[in-house]
Amino acid sequence: MTRAFGMVTFQAFSLLAAAFAMTIVADDVKAAPPPQAQLVHIGNFTFNQATLTVRPGTTVTWVNDDDIPHTVVAQGLAFKSKVLDTGDRFSFTFAKAGQFGYFCSLHPHMTGTIVVKA
Amino acid sequence: MNPENDRRDFLKCMAWAGTGALFAFNGGITSSLGLDSAIAAPLLRSASKPFTFVQLSDSHIGFNKPPNADARATFREAIAKVKALPNQPDFVIHTGDVSQLSRDEEFDDADQMLKELGLPVFFVPGEHDMLDPDGGKAFLKRFGKGSMGAGWYSFDHRGVHFIALVNVADLKPGGMGNLGAEQLKWLKADLAARHSSTPIVVFAHIPLWTVYEAWGWGTDDAAEALKLLARFGSVTILNGHIHQITQKVEGHIAFHTARSTAFPQPAPGTAPSPGPLKVPPEQLHSMLGITDAVFVRGHDRVALIDSTLTA
Ligand SMILES: [Cu+2]
Ligand SMILES: [Fe+2]
Ligand SMILES: [Fe+2]
């Protein structure tokens, strides 16, 4: 009996667990659409989001709203834009988690950070 | 012939320089006077013939936004002013941001216009001249022949030692202008053999003193260069980048920044950013040229006479 009860309990637990797991999966699907693309505006010689936190897989686009050219250069050179004149854009997709400091190589006092975490 | 009148005429002519700044050297000692005080001042006792050179800066060829739809046109005006000088300068220095985006046609146009002067032109790059895919090679190939590293060099002219420094290469995140260890080492060697009585003129794009840190208007390791220059009796440092005149004298060192021939920038901290100052069209020419670079220092006087593109 004990054994049967145990089995039933185990089965019930498994079912529950499976159901629970499915819920999690379902929730996951709902909660994690493909990462939203993010936009960083460059204006007045600043990156408008000094620190931007995104999920892995996110594409970040920088757009230069100034009337002076800027660049976007990662400190470890993980990414490096060409010169961005007014209205020009640069995009990079962050596949892996990590912290990416970047700056404008023309105006190095312009700095920003992208934090990528799951 | 009255030498004082000569000098007056000479200085009057300088007032018509009309471009960035115009410099007079008298007898190897840099003489520094504003026009008014120059006319009033006693004649400098000197045996050798004075000479002048012109500084042009920040031509930004290719810039075409407010307040200047055509930076080529204003540069052409600046060059016409130089050509019209009755006392022709011995040479011209261009303190950087020759181009807006380091494009071949921008460099080419600047080059063609400057050639009309028929004078030697000495360049240093600004950060806008480092934007080709190779980070400054296009500029160096055209304007930096015979230079070292990122484009530094020196030369002598009538007893004055000229040093061209580059502080826009390999800039560090969060920093300002940067000379770098290699260039400082070269500078030390370049100065080592010189007598401290040799007048020195240093030119570089970004100011070699901190004008305004929040906008990056300074050079992180400038102090090391200034230390090497400290023993010289007459040092004049000429910069651009900030598109307005500022000046300062510290010991034997005179600092001066020139106007742009393309567009003015705001005074430190007076605007949200150092972007172009959008002045009305009728004001533009007066901000690309007047000047009152008046500083007199002890026995060594350096004349820096700035004037505007206003006719
Ligand atoms: Cu920038
Ligand atoms: Fe400039
Ligand atoms: Fe500049």
C-alpha cells in the first residue's frame, strides 16, 4: 500500500511537475518575446542612455541627432562604428551577456555602457 | 626711412590679416602686441627683419549646416584675405580640422585652395581629420609628408623653432586630447639640443591647457610637454579646436586659440553642448575672424593679432 500510495503520489507529483513545467514554458514564451531592439540617441555630445541594460540577442542602434559627427567605439573593440554624420545609424547585436563600455573616439568624454544580462 | 613708421605700417597691415591670426616675429624674440598698443609702443630694438606667418584653423571643409551652409566659401574668403596681405607671410600653419569628415574630396578642396597662396603650409590634424577607415592615414598621406608617428614634426625658421604636435590620435575613453608617451619622448629629444634662448612656437589642434574639462577642451598629458618647455625663455602655443579665441600666459609660456574659418562654438559652459553656435547669417563673418590677441609679457613679447572675416 505504502508502495502503491507512493507511486500514485509520485505520478501525481510528476503530473503536477509536468504541468508546472509547461506553465513555466508557456510563461516563458509569453514573457520573453525576441528581445526588443533598443535605440540610443546621440545628442548634445552625449549618449542619451548612459547605461542601457538589455537581454542577450538584443540589437542596439545608435542614431546621431547632432550636427557634428560622432562615433561609437567599444573599449575592447567588440564593436566600432564608422563615423556617424547627422542622422546616421549604427547597430550591433549583443549575443552574449557582459558589460560593454563604449565611447566616441572624436569626443572621448562621451561615454556609455551596455549591460547585457539574461 | 623711419623704422617706427615702418613698424606702424607693418602692424597696420597685420590688422588686415582677416583670417585666423597673424604673428610677427622681431629679431628672433616673439613680439606680442595688440594693434593699438603696438602702434603706441616703442620700437623693438632688433637688427633682423621681422617676419610673419598666418594661422588658419578649423576649416571643416564639407561642413554645410547652420550657421554656415558652405564652409568652402568661407575658407576661400580667408585665403583671399591672406593673399591680399601687403606683407606676405613666410608661411601658413593650419591647426587642424581641415575637413569635416576626412573625405578625399574635402582634403582635396582644402589642398587646392591653399595652393593658391603659393606659400608653404604646415599642418597638424584635428579629430575630424582622423575619420578615414585607417584612422588618419588619408590626412597624413596628403599633409603629413616627412612627419613622425601620428604626424608630429619640427622645423626652424629664422631662429625660431616650430614644433607641430598631434593630440587627436588614439584618444582614451573618458579623456581629453592626448599626446602619448612616444610623442613626448620625441619632444624631449627634439628640445634637448636647443638653447633655452631659442624662441619656441608649438602648434597642435586641441588646446594644450585645460580650457573646459566638461567639453574635453584640454589635453590629458599636456603638463608633461609643458615641463619640457619650461626652461625656454619664449614659448608660444597655438591651438584651434574650440573655434574661438582664448588666451593665457603662464610664466614664459603664452597660450592662444584661434577662430575657425567655418563656424563658431559657444564659450565654455554657455550652451548645453559645444556644437556649432547657430548665429544669424549677418553675424557669422564677425565670428570667423575679429581679434584682440593682446598680451605683453616682460621682455619677450609675442604679437598675436586676430581679425575677422568681416570686410
Ligand atoms: Cu563625438
Ligand atoms: Fe573644429
Ligand atoms: Fe576639433
